[in-house]
Amino acid sequence: MSLYPNYPLRTERLTLRPFTRGDVDAVFAYRRREDVARYLFDTSLSREECALAVQQRIGQVALEAEGDKIILGVELADSGVLIGEVSLIWRSVEARQGEVGWIFDPDYQGRGYATEAANAMLDLAFGPGDIHRVSARCDVRNESSWRLMERLGMRREAHFREHAIFKSRWDEEFIYAILWQEWQTLRAAQTPS
Ligand SMILES: CC(C)(COP(=O)(O)OP(=O)(O)OC[C@H]1O[C@@H](n2cnc3c(N)ncnc32)[C@H](O)[C@@H]1OP(=O)(O)O)[C@@H](O)C(=O)NCCC(=O)NCCS
């Protein structure tokens, strides 16, 4: 099946919506930073590179074929300030596999916004997306990312040791995942009776 969500997606404190041309400066504010880029495949980005990235993201709003990505800007509902982005990639159509990711402005970290936005992406994947398993990956040194995966209820499935080269060094990677059934159980436990 395909996935064409109705935007925006809303959570208690956040609005998740497609990127627009007006987002370049807000994206540059966090993608220019070395601390944000440390565990990303990209290096820190110039303003021109951010403009290109935003241009690409404007079209990444639906899942129609394997490999497609939904990448949404995350805004504070109160102020409309763009604080980061979350993504869902369709890894396998046949096996209904998805992968989530996140990048947030350090000025807005430490308040649970990434957890809230990522939960909305899992709801999207497991609800209208009909995905069976959602995974996430990160460098083992990226503790804030794997702790986020654990807050979401994902299980650590793998620790790949020296399996690739990342920024000229051996890569050490964690893979986390959650199944549709596990997500249902978690959601049922969170719903007041
Ligand atoms: C990975 C990343 C998104 C995590 O951000 P984060 O701010 O740690 O995550 P959250 O927004 O969910 O905030 C969680 C923190 O807020 C606290 N918090 C406050 N209120 C909260 C709430 N209502 N709900 C959950 N956590 C809350 C948590 O206790 C936690 O703090 P702690 O780390 O001191 O334990 C962020 O570090 C990042 O963007 N890194 C750079 C890009 C990157 O590496 N991306 C991942 C590539 S794999």
C-alpha cells in the first residue's frame, strides 16, 4: 500500500509538517553545527547545502515505493518555531519494514520533543502506514539517540562492530527495532482505562 498522510500531524506540544522554502534559515541554524553533525553521515552544512536539503525535503511527504522517505519539519505548536526534523523510510514493501530517524536543534534538546515527534512517526508507520517492523540505527557513541530509541520502547537488536568506515574510522553501530505487536501493547498500556 502507499501512504499519503494528512498534514499537519499534531501532538500535545508539536506540529509535524512538510518542509517549505522558508525553512532554510531555521535548518541552517542546527545543520551548520559540528555537534549536530558528529554522528550524521553528512558533515556540517553550508547555507547553500541547507537550501538544497530543504528543496529535496519539500517533495519527501509520501511513501509510494520502496526507498521513499517522509521527512517532516517539527515546529513548536505555540510559537511555530522549527526545532528539528523526523523521518520515516520505507525499507521493504514486501516485508513492511520502516526506519525512523531524527535531528533536533541542540537549543531545544532535553525537553522530550524528539520523543514526542518520534512517537508520532511510529503512530504513522504502524497506523495508516501498515508497517510491520520499524528500526532505527545510530553510532554506539550517540547515547542521546539510542536512549531516545529506548524511551520509544525499541529493543536493541544488534551491535555491529567495525562493519564499515564512518568519517575515516571504523564504524560501531547499534540497531534498534519495534514490531507492530509490541507497539500495540505499549500503546494499550499507556491508554487510561
Ligand atoms: C538524538 C536527539 C534527537 C536526542 O535529543 P534529546 O533532546 O536527547 O531527546 P528528547 O527531545 O526526547 O529529550 C529527552 C531528554 O529530555 C528529558 N525530558 C524532559 N521532558 C520530557 C518529556 N516530556 N518526555 C521525554 N523526555 C523528557 C528526558 O529526561 C531526556 O533528558 P536526559 O537526556 O537528560 O535523560 C538529539 O541529540 C540530536 O538531534 N542529535 C544530533 C543529531 C543526531 O545525532 N541524530 C541521530 C542520528 S542517529
